[in-house]
Amino acid sequence: MAKKSIADVDVAGKAVLMRVDFNVPLDDQSQITDDRRITEALPSIKSVLDRGGRVILMSHLGRPEGKDPAEDAKYSLKPVAERLGQLLTTPVHFATDTVGDDAKAKAAALKDKEVLILENVRFNKGEKKGDSDYAGVLAGFGDIYCNDAFGTCHRTEGSMVAVPNAMPGKPKVCGFLVEKEIKFLSEAIANPQRPFVAIVGGKKVSDKINVIQNLLALCDKVLIGGAMAYTFSLAQGGKTGKSLVEKDKLELAKELIQQGGSKLMLPVDTHCGDDFKGTCKKMVVSAGEIPDDYEGFDIGPKTIEAYSAVIKSAKTVVWNGPMGVFEMPPFDAGTRAVADAIVASGSTSIIGGGDSAAAIQEFGLADKVTHVSTGGGASLEMLEGKKFVAVELLDDK
């Protein structure tokens, strides 16, 4: 699956049309609250600039509906352009449209070692439709196409697929971020050092059925946590109180238990409370024995001990989904213990985006694991073993 990267092509005097994932969180004043997605793209951008090329950046931000211009305005990439300008020592220009007159004029005027950010691609209906006229205009801006937007690699939107397809004969490569994600999420899983342990948490079994099934075929152990554990518990005839369960997925849970056998580890105890707040009445009960007026919020101490022992013995760990309500102490204990055990294991550790990435960042451990994925949905689909059209179309090494 090795693809050519931006380092493999000559960019001097050329325009690199780069799809990035600048879908950053903004507050009510349109201030960026976390710029990690911008800083993650800097190595690819700087590689082009340092070698005498120029960069035209495409990204989406949020989910503009196209019904109310005033409402959609909050999804403008202008604050991102300003932040990128602060991070780089080179001029960063901003186009007020994507394929309109401003974008065309600024793309044509762009000098080597400069950057242009186009307005939110989702402001244009052609992005969702993969419209050929829209894709053709964007394709005309670049001599080289570069995909460094792992967070949207599982999608087939215009800037991910139609644009590179409209650039026949031109190099189509991945950026360093996508290269790294592919390396860890596909290659490390294809040839893992063993024991290979997967930890799967989160709210719903239905969100992660395919991930669990795929990992059961690949891993030595699959540890289950989060609210999805209560659906498994109910499927085994346990009492789950007010816990979040998917009653329509009980048969599926039974099938996964049967398929997993000794590989599948479920919580043996639960930390529960009578209200959704850290100050509620709490108790630890055996799995399947949650009182009617209580709700499960975390794995219990015996489960923490058992899971930690398995994780610490691992050589490869994949983690996707928290063990409980990690944002609300004391129900963060299970997720913290898992994170600590991963670090203590010294294993090749891959944290699969979303809430797991948020947790590892919050605990200050992101620099102590091997790889934290930037794409929640994309990392899930890669763990399922899916192929991505947006990656497959890039040039092979």
C-alpha cells in the first residue's frame, strides 16, 4: 500500500494543490480553540516551500448547509488562514471563494514559497457531488496533487477524488501525515508484533461491529469497555439498570461473544452512579448487577487490574474508544488506567482518533505513545480493513 509522498516529487517552481484537514474547533468568537490539525500539516507544507514550490490549500470546516449565508459564515476558513500565517514565516493569502474569480486570480498570482488557502470547499455544492466542472477548475490550479487530509480519506468528496482524477499525467502523492497514518494503521496491523491487543470502547456496539469482528480475526485479545459493554452484559442476562444499552443489538452481541471466545474480554465489574454527575452516589458492582436506579459510567477496579495486566504484556496495542465517562472524574479512572498501561507496555501503540485521542491528549500522554491518529471515522474504517478510494488513486512508490 506504499504510496509516493510529497518528498518523492520535484516541487521547485511548481504549484502543489494540497487537500488538508483544517476542520478545527472554533469558539463563538471564531477563535481557534485547538490548532493541532493545522500544526500536523506544517511538515508537508514546509517541505514544498523549502524546496521552492508554492502551496494552494483546500479544506472543509464544519457542515455548512447552504441555506443561510449568515449561519454558514461561521464556517469560513479565514481564521485558519490567519493562524497559519502566524505559524509560517511566509506570506499566507486567503481566497474568499473556492473556484470563483478571487480564487482564480490569487492562484494565478501566487509566487513560489507562498501559500494560498481557498475558502471552505463545502461552501460549493460541487464538493459533495464531485461535480466535474468544479473539480476541473480546482485541478487547473495545481501541477501536483497532494492528499494530507487523513480525517477525510474515507470520503469520496470532490477535493478527495474528483480533483485528483481530473489531473491525468500530473503527480498525485500523499503528505507526510497521511503517509504516517497509512504506515501505522495498515502496515502495523498487517504485520503486528505479538501479543497484539486491541481495546475498543465507546457508546455503541453498532458503531464498531465491523471493527470488533476484524480485530477478533487479527488480535490475541480484544478488550471491551465503555457503554457498549452494557449491551454485552444485557445479552448475557445481566442487569444494567439505567445504563445505555442497544436492545436491538443483543443477538449481535451474543454472536460476537461466541465468535470471540477467550480472545474477547468483557468487564467483570462496573463503577456506577445514580446521576450523571461526579458528585452522585456511587458504587462498584459485579458486571450484570447494576441496580435499577443506577447507571454504569466506568469499568471497575477488578477490570482495570485485569485489563492493565494484558495491556502491559502487549507488543502492539490499538485503542479506539474510552472505557467510561473520562471527562467526568472519578469515572475517568478506567480510561486513565488503560492509557497508563499502554505507556508502561513500551509497545507499538496506535491511538485511533476521536475520544481516545482526546483522552490521551487530556492526560498529557500523547508524546509517550507511538501514534495518535488524526481521523476518528477514517481510523475506524481502516481498522475495519476497508480500502480508501482517495488513497488508492495516489501514485504507488
